[in-house]
Amino acid sequence: MLYSQETMDHFLNPRNVGSIPDANGVAEVGNTTCGDVMRIYLKVEDDVVQDAKFETFGCASAIATSSMTTELIKGKPVTDALKLTNKEVVNKLGGLPANKLHCSVLAEEVLKAAVADYYQRSGADVLSTEL
């Protein structure tokens, strides 16, 4: 399968690249098999994701899934951001080759880890959340 037009757009013109110096939710995940590493930064205020940025070292799929993930969670309550699945990201991108689906799983994992970091920093009871 070739990359969809949407995937290519998010790879060639990624949204929300960079860091957030005063982020209150940060996480990094990597896959040593393929070499992809994703870091996501969240700025959450009143339990709403006000901003999300990413830094990803990896293939086109890794960059595109990171970009789409940040686009889909900005402006959403943290509880809604937590519900975002890798399948939703893949669907919004118009699909990914089967051997690249692991990139969408990494994007979901890094998002959940960043939200967990936010909850830990804010003193919330992580066990009572939907992680």
C-alpha cells in the first residue's frame, strides 16, 4: 500500500512540531526494533489540552501519526484525549501500510504516557482515571 494523500501531507507538512517549554505533560516512547522515537508535550489548563507539540525521530508514518495525534487532541478535555486510539489516528490518515501500523501504536502510547505525566504533576489520582 502506498501512503495516502493525508499521510503524505502530515509527513511533508507536519503540524505542531517542537517543544513546549512550560509543558505540564511530557513523555517519550521508542521502538528499538525500528528506531522510531516520539516525544510529546502537552499544555493542559482546566483539564483541557490547550496545546500539544511533538518531536519525532523516525519514518514518514511515525511523523504523520505524531502530527495527526496532536491535531486530534488540541482543544479537547484530557479525558477525551485519553480515548484517542491508534485506529482512529490511522483512519484519519487514510490508512497506513500494515508494516507501519506500529507507529500509530507508539503515538497512542506516548499520548497516554504524557497524560499520565500530567496527572502525576497535577497530583490527580491516576488510578481513578481512564488510563
